[in-house]
Amino acid sequence: MTRRDHDRESGTTRRVFLVGSGAAGLAALAGCLGEDDVPDPITLSDHSCEMCNMVINQYNGPVGQAFYDDIHDVVDDDRDEDDPAWFCSSTCTYEFVLDREDGGHDPQVIYLTDYSRVDWEVVEEEREAGDETVVDTYISAHLDSESFAEVTDLTLVADSDLEGAMGASIIGFSDSEEAGSFLEEHGGIELEHGQIDRDVLSGL
């Protein structure tokens, strides 16, 4: 269920995005949130993922959060009623949301990391696999509240060559041109939020 602990300090990183374009995305999102009247995303840190219990700030990759009318309908703890459910990966986010929808609990809003608004990096980590050294390649994590956007505002790239906390990932961009550029460089499949279902998740 859990993956090995990640030592970000030893990873090889490279800058692949100019931070200036993220500011435009932030302004656009602020207008959308005001119109939708949904809760704002929170900053995540050492929260434990609702699906797999991995500590969110110990891993790379996109993360997520989902708000419900009554959080205690979907999680079994004593957290504040205004808190969301939180996740170490985009795949855990979708698995949780789909499971709860089957039980009649639809989210008010779902947020994922928006890679159009952050200065993201590629992180390479080595691990031993038998007699070989394998290099796994991840996209960086961004946990501040300003790093999130509603999933309905994102173009999603699934199954690229950059992984997240749970392996193959779903990476979101509020700028569709940036999603296209990412797809050309890193491969994968371009999807919209409404296309993500269990078949997509099981195929990752």
C-alpha cells in the first residue's frame, strides 16, 4: 500500500516552467471561486491520506482535497467540520471520491495541484532493484493552498512518464496549452475531469 520514503534532497531536479504564467492562472481562479461559492482549498502538510494513510508531505507528485457538505459523512474522525478530505495523490483523490459517490455522497468541490501556477520540477530518485539501480522520475509536489485549482478547470494528463506518490499519476493544468506541451514532452493521455472513472484509474 505504501511506497518507499522519498529523500527529496538527493533528487536531481530541473526547472521546466516559468513562474510568471502561474500568476495569471491564480487571478483567473480567484474569480471562479467567488462565483462558485465553494470552500477555498487549504494548505496541506503532514496530513495522512484518506485512502492509503501515507503522509502527504513525504512524497512527490500532485495532491488533492475534496470538500463535502458534512465531512463526517465520509471520514471517521473528529476533524473540524469545515475541513476537506485530503490525499497524497490525484489517483487517491479520484478513488475516494468515486467510492463516496457510490454511497450517495457527492463533493461540493474537488481540488488538485494546478501545475500551471507553480514552478514545478522533475525529480529523479534512485533505488535498488535486485542487482540493478533503477531511476524513478517524479513531478514535484506543491502543497500551499494557492497551488490548487478545481478539477473542472483543469486539463488532465494521465499516465505520463512522470510519477506521483502512488506511481502513474494524473497531472492537471489550468492552461490547456501547457498541458499540450507537457504531453508532447512526457507522453500520456489528455483527459477532462468527467472522463476520469475506475477504468481510467485501473489502467494507470
